[in-house]
Amino acid sequence: MIEQVSLGRTGLSVSRVCLGTMNFGGRTHRDVAVQILDRAFECGVTFIDTANVYGHEPADFGVGRGRSEEIIGSWLAGRREDVVVGSKLYFPMRDGAGALGSSRRNVIRECEASLRRLRTDFIDLYQLHHPSNDVPIDETLRALDDLVTAGKVRYVGTSSFAAWQILESLWASSDRRLVAMSSEQPVYNLLDRRIERELMPMTVTYGLGLLTWSPLAGGVLAGRYERGARPPPGSRHETFWEGRHEAITDEVFDVLDELIEAAGSAGIELHQLAHAWLLSQRAVTSVIVGPRTLDQLDAALTAAFVSLPSDVLDAVDEIVPPGRATLPQYGPDGLAWTTWGPHRYAWR
């Protein structure tokens, strides 16, 4: 069974493998999604990650928003007390002005809508999917605090925030006596180790849970791409990350060859090395895996029980040094593209 750990300094227990459901309702049809949920739960995965916008089609962000939560909501019946559900808000659920961001209006409206789709009275971990640099963080925190006080949310967290933005939120929470962030959700994998520079030490110092996503770098660490070839149909770099395939350079493939050799010395495959390496990082609370198929889930769960010897871990650090990004996935320092821009408001 998958190990259970505490989420940062909280009393919330989560599984070290978290089921990511971005594909549910889009690339993964409902019946397959339910099979994936069943299998994960049977293996001890008690932590599910979703978002209000998940379920959209890769070619059209506006189609299918909310489907993932709806699928999870129907599956949760009879299991609610045994499952930790995390959801997120920021990206627009409708067209028009004011639909984007973490204003008080959006936070409360989107939480209520997620509760309806999830068919539950509360969300265990409600996260800001992206920073809102044009909304004062104390406004967002006040809305989240009201949701916690009302019992509609248990804990709150962030996703794709810079270390300084999380510290700003912690300062505001202390100064205004508002609910504090309990976790951060960044990109982290063998090809993008930038969070080790600042973000990871910050989460350890301040006791935040670290929930990492994209363990296989969009399939690159699963061996889905070949040197000099176009991305296969349906792959992440052919759909959601269309146009970024050129970033998989010869240097990246050279690194992959070395990682494959390191994995072979341990008698495992590259994708198993990628997952097992993440779970070997003591600062990582839970690794979010986002399977599109049941086979992909089984592969990730099998890797969760792989123990890497110290010589393999040392070899990995030689191939991909700590803090380095061989294949940057999501903007500077592994953060959302807009988080490094000038802040649009100042504290008074």
C-alpha cells in the first residue's frame, strides 16, 4: 500500500502518490477515469488532485471545463471520509471580464461551484492555481479564511507560486490573522530541478507540504519522444504543449541516454527511475501522477515501490546537477510565466 504522510505542519494525512485528474473528461473518458480512480484507491492512493477547469479538450480550453470534478463527485459517493480531495481555482470557467484570477468574488463563486460538481460539503485542500498579481493577497486570503470558517474548505495552498510570493502570503496571514497556506504545487522532475534553489528550502523551513507535478516531464522521461522525430499523436507535446517540442534538443536526448544507463544499472526503466527519484526526495510530500490510461497508472504505482541505491542517486546528481533545468517546462525557475513580472500593488 502507498505510504501516508502529513501535509506539511498540518494534521492532514495524504498518500505519497497523489492521483492527478487533469485528463479526466477530456483525453480520458469517464469510464476509464472511474477505473483509474478505483485502481488507485485500492492501492492506497487516498489523495486526489483536480481543478475547476480540468476536463477540457486539448484543442479547445473552453470545452469541458468542470468535467473532472463531476466525474470525481459521482465516484466519491460512499468514500468521502476516506479520500482527501484537492481542487484549484484561478483560470476562467466562463468567457467575459472578471472571470480570471483570485478576487474575492471569484474565490467564493468558484468554490461554491466546485462543491456542487464534487457533490460534497467541503474541499480538503483548496489551492490558488496561479498567482494573481493584480489582486492583493490579503483580499484572496480573507475570502479563503471565510470559506474555512464556514467549513467549506479545510486547508488552503498554492500552485506555481514563487518562494517570495508564498512568504508574502504567510506574512499577510500572520499580520491580518487569516488562514495560512499549507502547501505549494510546483513542477519538479529529473529534467527540471530549479525548485531546489529557493522554493524547496523555503517549504522545508516553514513547514509547507510540497506536492510536485509533471514527474515524467510531459512524457519525455517515459521515452515517448525520439531524437529527430515529431511528437507522437496524442502526446503531451503534441496537444497541451504544442510548439514546445523544439525544446527537446540533442542535449536533452544526451541526458536521457545517460539516465537510461543509470536506470539500467538499477535494473529498472527510465520512467521508474523518474518516479522513484522523486519519492526519494525527503522534502517532497506527495508526487502527483496524471495517468491518461490504466496502464500508465499501473506503471506509476509500480515505480512507487522501487528503492534506489545510493550509487544510483549519486549518478543522477552527476547527470542532472541539483538546481539545474535540462528541459525547462514552465517559465523561469519552474514557475508560471507571470510570477516573475513586476508586482502590481504594494503593501500599505
